[in-house]
Amino acid sequence: MKKCFILVLIFIGLACKDTKKQDTNVMNTNSVKKKEVVYQVFTRLFGNTNTTNKPWGTIEENGVGKFSDFTEKALQEIKNLGVTHIWYTGVPHHDVIRDYTKFGISNDDPDIVKGRAGSPYAVKDYYNVNPDLADNPEKRLEEFKALLERSHRAGLKVIIDIVPNHVARNYEGKSTPKGLEPFGVTDDTSVEYSRDNNFYYVPNVEFKVPVWRDGYQPLGGEQTNLADGKYTEIPARWTGNGSRLAQPDFNDWYETVKINYGVRPDGSYDFDRLPDEFNNKDYKEHYAFWSKKNVPNSWIKFKDIALYWLAMGVDGFRFDMAEMVPVEFWSYLNSNIKMKNADAFLLAEVYNPALYRDYIRKGKMDYLYDKVELYDSLKPIMAGHGWTDHIQTVQSGMTDIEHNMLHFLENHDEQRIASPEFAGDPKKAMPAMVVSATISTSPTMIYFGQEVGEPGAEKAGFGSPSRTSIFDYIGVPTLQRWVNNKKFDGGQSTEDEKNLRDFYKRLLNFTITSDALMGEYQEIHYYNKEHTQGYDHRVFTYCRWSENERLIVLSNFDANKEYQFSVKVPQEIIQKWGLAIGEYPMKDQLYGVEKPTLVIGDDGVGTFSIQVKPLESFIFKVK
């Protein structure tokens, strides 16, 4: 059987002078054979078909999605989009402003809850799930287990959130299994710090609700018995973002309290440090190291929580604000997780590039958000004023950890691409998505609604336009059109929305089947800037290859300009590919275009002429 050579052309502004190969240790030790794709879905919004969208609306007014909305049909359509993992955001039981007392759930105080639906990162009970998501709140955990089973039958692995840095200010943990204790139950509240306290305290001082400003009032000013500007907490505890004030500021994470991991108030550590040589040791050796140590109580509590969800069938976790928790804790937690499930998918939110390698190597994280590097580089290019040259600057700096840096263009913290505050047009994400999904061996993540161009325009209440609110009961209009009264067939989608989703589907399915995207990378952007007339910083080209596939990725980031020129593939790469002088017909793998032809001349340089429309990308296969 003849081998096929693939050229992926993505006309995108990606500049790269550094032709360093990827770290072979990263590649050879990687057990993942194909790319992975994560679909992040805000669980309570996905199946909501109510289009009222009243600011600060209740469930009755604005509706809410349920676990049961993820039907076999819905999950199969998500899988068919080219998805391998689904991240159900907002599953653990967090604060909500709704009366569930008949189910044994206490009411939550609006003065310490953001929005009416509450923040998914203010968890109130780690051993149960959000009652809003259940058809029968009394059976909410059983309904989640059923969702797990449906997801697995659809061929999807399941990720949920764990938020080790903080918990809800009114954490109760009513569902904590027998023999275990909720956070804070045995704390010594007379002292600011003790190693085995779960929280930090402001001794003998009562907590005070923040001073509201900028016109903000809990629940939009609705008068209730609980929204009275008071919340009883004696003594006060440190707030989740580290504020030590008994009355946190309005911009602090006042709805949460910070977890104590054995870090003293002066910043010194009250636990054994991990020796530097553990950078190169596997999770089994990390596990053995900690099995001989006495660790702070909070470490054990979160280990028990993670193992509880693993035993239920969850396949991995997204860890919120991981850099605010000591790397030694992650070594402890993740090695315990991997001992139970070596294939568990562990994704962390870390924004400080100086910490990346510690959290991957010492902390045993599989993946970190590539936000500060690639995302922040692509954002101005999508908005129309960035140079693609910077993409290679970022990529060359990630050579040793490129596989570990998960790529995304949207998530719940970022602006929607289609919002006027960002790019204003979802099509401007198309070349960026091709680059994001094909430039490295790392997983790709998309946020629900991204595939149909959701602009996040609603004034939801606590949430503000441009980001789909994670705090309010709200509808997601473009997604609702695709959901089509729970037929999940795009029956109400516009032609533009259908075409955009088709693009994502074609691209993502290609990425999860390509061998070359788990292989080598080399940019040819700078070579073409030097040798190709008409080529500039609004386009980007690079090569990916494996033993069986050869790819050239080329994308046009310009929304207004069409390019026509002859792309050149340098002799160095042609030699690595083992191609002789001659002509090689190519076929685009996105839309099936059977042109152009790669011509390798006497000088060993490959050339092909191409016309690229605004925002267009190609993936060509050399036959």
C-alpha cells in the first residue's frame, strides 16, 4: 500500500525563524496517539430553550438546562463535531438563589452569592451536584451518574471542575461520606493560622459584607429576607483571592474563602518540599514520596474528593486557579489520581509562564491553559491589528512543553469572538482555529456556542455582555437555534451558523485522525516572507509531518484581503520528507479542493501557486 503525503496549508500570519525540533522526550513519552478535543459546556445553559433573557431572571422566568437535556442524540452530535472529551462546567453543588429546603438543602444568602444562579467556583458541597441541574433534586446525584453513563456510551470522556484554592463562604458539605469531615469542622478558629486548619481566620473579628458600588445590588435590588446586607461569620475568614480583610472589597472573591495548604501567613511552607530531581520522576515515584509524609489536612480532603469522583466514573478534572496552590500539593494530588487512573485527564488553569514547567513536571499536570502565550497572541490578530510573526515567537518558546499547553479561543472567562467588544465576527476565528488546532500536539478546546458564533450579547444580571454569564439564568440564542427545541439538529440555525459549525466539524475531525499532528513541526513563514512576493504578516505557514503524513498549514488572517502567490517549501523540509524532483498533486482535507500541485524543482525547493480568500485556510494532501 502506498504511503500518502499530506500538506496542510493554512494561510495565517504565523512567523517563525526558529526551526528547532520539538522536544523528543516529550513526544516519545507521550501515550496519546492522536489529538484530543475538549468541548467545554456550561451545563445549566446547554439545554435551556427559554428565550426570555430577563436581567436577573429566575429559573421560572429565564429557564435552566438539565442533565437530562444531554440526550443520546445531543451527545452524539457533540461527539460527531470531532470531540473526545466533554467538560461539564458547574457540576459540583455550588451556591444558588433558589429554595430547595424541602430537599434538605439550606438557602444561600444573596449577600455572598454572585448572580442569582451562583458562581460554579463557589462550591458548597463537594460530594453532590447542583440541584438546578436535576429534574428531581432529590435524585440529583443519580441523574448525574446517568449522564456519565450516557456520555461514555457516546464515546466521550468526562471532565468536571475541582477548585482547590477556595470554597463557598458558606461551605457545608452535607453529603460528605461517613468517616470524613467537611472543611473547617475541626479548625481552631482562635488563631489566624494552624497547619491543619482548612481556613485562615481573622480572630475575634466579624465578617462584613462588601460595600456595593457602581449601581450594583444583590439580585438586582430585589428585596428578600436574606438580601439584607448582612452575613454572619464569626470570626471572619480570608477571602478566596487572598484578601485578609474582615470586610472584603466588592472586587474581591467575597463569595469564597481561601483554603489553607500549610502555607503560613508570611508565605513560608509548613510541609516537606519536593526535591528538584522529582522534575524527572514519574507519578509513581511522586506517590511513593508522599506516602511517607505527614501532609496538611486540606491536602487529604481534596484527595478524598478527587478519588470520590474518579470512583464514580469521571475521567478527569479541570483545576481552577491552580497556581494559587503550592506545587507540592499538586504532586500529591495528581499522583494519587494517576495511581487510580493512569489515563485521567488533568487540566490546570495557570497564567504565570514562569510556573508552567514546575506545574507540569513537579505538579504532574497533563495540560495547562495556553492563555498568556498563544491565545493572547492570536487575539489581536483575530481583532485585525496583530502580526502573525509573533505566533512563532510563542511557539519556539514552548518547544519543550508544547504538548502540555492546551489551546483554546474561547472559554467561560474570555470574551466571545463574535462579540463587538472582541472581533465582532465569528468567521475571524476560522484561521486562528486552524492554527490553534494544528500547530502543536496539544489538545484543543472549544466552548459551547463557539461553533455557531455565539456573541454573548445578553445583559444577564451579574454577568456582563461579551461573555456568556456563568452567574445568571440565561439563554444562549445561537446555541438555542441549533438545539431546535431539543432536536439538536440545527433546524433553526442561520446559514452562516450552519456553515461555521460545518467548518469546526471538518477541522476538528481531521485533527483527531491525523498522525502528522502528533509529529514534527517547522515554520516556513519567515522563509516565505523573504522569498515570496506578496506574502506578509497577515498570513502564516508551517509544516507538520510524521512517517505517514506531510502537512503544510497556511491561513489568511485578513478579513478583507485576498492573496495570490507561490508558496515555497524549503529544500531542508523536502529532504526530510524524502520527496524527489517532480510534481505532486494535492487535495484539500477541509473542503476537498483538488489543487494546487506541489512542484519540486532542480534546486530541491517545493513550490505551488495558491489563491487564498479572506479568512481562508487549506489542508492539502500530497498524493
